[in-house]
Amino acid sequence: MPISRRSLAAAALALVLPLSACGSGGDDGGPTDASGKVEGDITFQTWNLRANFKPYFEDLIADFEHTYPGTHVKWIDQPAEGYPDKLSADAAGGTLPDVVNVSPDLVAPLARAGLALDLDKAAGTYRSEYLPGAWASHRIPGMKGTYAFPWYLNTGPLFYNKALFEKAGLDPEQPPKTYDDLFSDALRMAEKSDGKVATLANVPTIEDFGRYGVPLMNRQGTAFTFNSAKGVELLTRYKELYDAKALDPQALTATPESAGKKFLTGAVAMNPGSALDLGNFKKNAPSLYRNIGITDQITSTGHVNMYVMGVMVNSRTRHTPAAVAFAHFVTDARHQMSFAKKVAIFPSTAGSLDDPYFTKEDGTDETRVRVAAAKSLKNAVNYTPVLFSDQMKTALRNEVAKALQGRQSPEEALDNAVNAADRLLRQG
Amino acid sequence: MSVLEKVRPERPATEARERRVTDEHGRRIRAGELAWRYLLLLAVLALTIGPFLWQLSTSLKGPTEDIYSSPPRFLPEHPTLHNYARVADTIPVWDYALNSLKVATANVVTNCVGSALAGYALARLRYRGRGAATLVFVLAMLVPVEGIIIAQFTTMRELGLNNTLIGVVLPGAVGALNVLLMRNAFRNLPYEIEEAAYVDGANVWQRFWRIGLPSVKGTLAVVAIFAFMGAWDDFLWPLIVLSDPSKFTLTIGLNYLHGTFANDERLVAAGTVIAVAPLIALFACLQRYFFRGVGEGAVKG
């Protein structure tokens, strides 16, 4: 049971981290002022980017070392799995690298432990270079300051299998646009296929609640609110889908990866994805690729969801100027743009999305997806609350699973999830 | 077997002329029952090695094949070893394998030596607090690794062993379970043999080395396999203690094959096969001892 082991580890880490981080505080902290000379040896840690982008990062680092003589950047890359555990252990052991690739929910515990440099203070001048929404995404409710440079953004359309739509008697050129359409189409799909073809493969996550228009947290960032009537409504509708097998029966244990596979095998009719998935379909499931339909994310708020990656500076680094300069170097418009051309991500720097690369169609599906995504990003929202930790995600998932199985009502499930999340929030 | 024995005497003797299928004791087995036995065995075989064969087949599939076709196709249309070469191109897989091998070998040695010595002490030596010492080993098994992993990590850092392969080996160097396995193996030896050796003037070391150890080879092999597998498969601890990608073990290194943006199943499958192959080789070498370990304790001629 990887999930239970993982959550056990996470629980243990959550207990240990604040204690140990306080205990070892202040012994080897460098200057918090980033205005000094840019020099010294720093370590830069990325999250699973080595295998595919090694040349890009090697060039980037060489470029930086060339621009600032006297600096040396050591690049380390961590594998995909266990990254939160690794960060917590390094934070507790005082071995956190100087510049770290994080996402908003990963930076929150580090910022609370005083390990993330407040960039509003240390690098406020760079602020105007980024999209305001992206810069704000690394703010922690209840704390002052911004704790990471925004790096790449990701969002994507909803893919659907036209062949399956046709078989169910639905118009393959008219994919659902609203939640009401989605749910009625899904029920019809399940009915026509005798429950063999599901339309959705994932249980609702916190982002789904956000997109449905459920307020997730109160303004002060002290309590979660997704157990409101609107939240219950969404979960009740998912329960209907689950009972009709319009939500894949294995959704309770699905991961984005396993859901993607279900879509590839044609057991599921719709799946969220990104421009990259097109290549994947072409390569791994040619028959699906011929029938692929692309539509916008379904949202009741008018804002699609986006994921944000960030680059954090360790507040205990010995070479604050170099670390801040490098974090900015990695995330500046020029380097984000060249990274975006390597892989389907979107830069978080102001103006980059107006580049012809993101606005001009050239007739291919890839470009169409990219242009549409870039357009939707301009008012996209990172629905994942910064304080919604891994453990809270697990708690929500477990309660939702119980509700779908009929072991508790949707109201109870969401009340329990909110209580659990609030409790974890107070433990901080 | 007992059912068979009851049925057997009533069989008419005329059937004896047919070609007979017999079990290891020369008793006759009915064809239907034999078929049923093989069917069950095959079913279990399919369950246990099926997923592995599937990975093997996926790893051999060429780039143009539909690996998600429905119904699934088992045999690759254009078998190729290209995916294995790609694994080596993507990550320094042989360096990782070497690191894993170092860790696993060290783990086998420390576990075999440590748990044999400790097991013998707990089973055969008489001293105050032996019961309490045994209890400590049992209690040690109850502590979940995840609960103490940060404490372990800070300890390693204090010792200056974080980011070294020694740091990976040390916490699992002598497993509590292995000590108890060895203790039970030694306890099952009859006291009389050691007493005889004692009368002949053998000291504790000689009794351990000449009498005890040769009789528990099977359990030792079990410990060796467990230790090897434990070290080879471990993910969380090496991930936490190692920071430098050049020191990574295979399990962590293979995780790089799961791309951040896109996944190539063939690549992952090829990596999996590379990771599992040494385990199969080791088991094939030690399986003779492995099964003997189960029936150990009997005095051997």
C-alpha cells in the first residue's frame, strides 16, 4: 500500500519538521540582503528534469557562470517520487540546497519553518517581470511575503475520444461545455455502453471543487470551506456518475497516470491533458490519435485551472546574492521562453505569452492546443490552495471515496474532510 | 495425498497395464486430478509472473506499436532491444546498478555476519538479560521505518555520512528480523551435539564456526536473499540520505524514467526488467539453499 506508507511518512515528517527546523535555526544563516556581489558556490535542485532536459540546464548553468565569474553552480536533480519527503528531510537536517524547484504547496511548510527567503524583500525589483497572478501564487495565506519566483505554468485542454462519443449516439463535434452537459453526456455514455465506457476517470479533487465554483478557503486562510452547499452538490453528482458507472469504478484509486492509461485504452472517454499528450497519443495509441477530440476545460467560474512551478531561495544560504541571482536567471523571460520551446510549458513572465509562438496558429493540432492554452492562461487560476498539503489531499480523497461507495453521505464526507484539513492546518 | 491413499487400494489391477502417471512415491495419480493440479499451478504461475512477462513484452515492443491496444497484444510485432539502449542513454543505468550492487552486497555481508553472531548469542550463550535482549529485537521490528526516518537522517548527517553509500547501508546493516530468524535456526539444533563438542574441548567460537554455522546454511541463504532484496528494492531511505545523482541507487535512478511531462511505457518497462534481472539471478543461484532453509533444524547425517 504505497499510499498508506506515504501518508505515514508525511505525518511523521509534519511532526518532526517544525521542531528540528526551529532547533537548528540561525547558526549558519547567510545575509538576507541580496544586493552584495554575486559569487560563491551554490547548489540548484530541480524536480525530475535531468533525464529529458540535461543539455538545457547544463547550458543554462554555463551561461550563468559565464555571466557572473566567480560563481559555481552544482546542479542536482531529484526523481519524481518522494519529493516532498526529500524536501522535509533536507529541511530538518539542514541540508536543503540553495536554490530549489518547488510548487506552491511545497513551499508553504518551508516558508513557515523560516527556510524560504521572502522575495518581496530580497528581490522585489524583479516582481514586475512576472505575471501578477503567477507572482502571487507563492504567497502563503497568514504570512507576509512571497517565497518563490514563479517558473513554468501548465494548463491544458480536455481530450475526448470521438469514436466513443459516436458509439454512444452523442455528437462527436459537440463535446460538453458545461458541467450540466458533462454529467448528462456521461450518464448517457454509461447507459449506451452498459457501463463499459466511463466518461471520467478521476474522483473530484480540490481543483475540481474550485473549478465548479466552490469557495475553498476563507479569506484569512485559517479554515477550509469546500463543504458548502455547492461542494456537496458537486460530490452528489459525482456519486450519481459513480453509481451509473459513468465514473470509472477504479477511479477511487486512480492516479493521473493510471487515468491517462485508461483513456489510452478507450475505457474512459474524456481526460484532461496538455499539448504533450498529443505526442504521447500519436506514439503509444495511434488508433486513439485518429479519433482525438480537443475541447476546453469545463469550468463554472470562467477561469481554467493552471499549475505553477516555482524556484525558491533557501534563507540559510551562505551566498544570498548568487542564489537570488541564479533563481531569477532561471526564471527570467529569455530562459523561460527557451524552455517553453523545448517542452509544452508556458512561461510565467509578463509579455511572454504574447510571443507569436503562443498566438499564431500553423494548422497542426499541437499548435492549436498551445495557442488555446496560452490564451486561457491569461486569466487562469491556480485553484490548489497553497496550504492544501499532501496529507490534506489524501484526507479529501479518502472521504470522497467513502461517499462514492455510499458509506457516508456527501455532506458528511465533506464535513469530515474539512475538519481533517483544518486540524492539519492548525498543526501547521 | 491422504485422499489418494484411501482411494488407491480399490482400483482394479487391470489398469496397471496403461501408462501410469505416478507421484514421487510411486503412487498412481488419476489423469483428471493431474490435469487439475497443473491447471491450478499454471493459474498461480500466471498470476505471479504474468505482470513481469507483460513488462518484458512491453519493453521489447517497437516505437510504432500500439501498446494500449484493446484487446491487448502480448507478443511484440517488431521485437527490438532498442528500448534497453535508450534506458542507458537516458540515465547512467550501469553506474546506478553498480551503486545498488555495492549497497546490496554490503547489506548481505553485514546482515549474514551480524545476525549469525547475534542469533547465536541469543540462542546459545547464557548470560543475564538474554530474554530482555531478545525482547528488544522483537520490539525493534515494531518500529515503522517511516516514523524514525528523519531521526536517522539527522544522525547520518551528524556522523557526516549523508550522501554516502555507507549511510545507505548502515541503518539496515543488521535487521532485527534476520537476527530472530538466525536465533530460531540455532535454537532448533539439538543441544547434545554442542555438548559433545564441548566435551571434546571446543570453545564457543569453534562451536559457532564448526558446529552451529554449517547446520544453518539454509537460513543464512534466506537471510542473504532477504537482505539483498531489501537493499536492492529500498526507495525512500536512499532517496532521503543521498543528494548527489551520481551516487543514486538503481531504484531511485529508474524513477527518472517516469518523465515529468510525458511517460514512455516501453522505457519504464525496460528499466524494470533491468532492475529485476539480478534478483532472479540471485534466487536461481540460491534456491537450493532457500528451500532447504524451510526444513532446517533436523540433524543431518
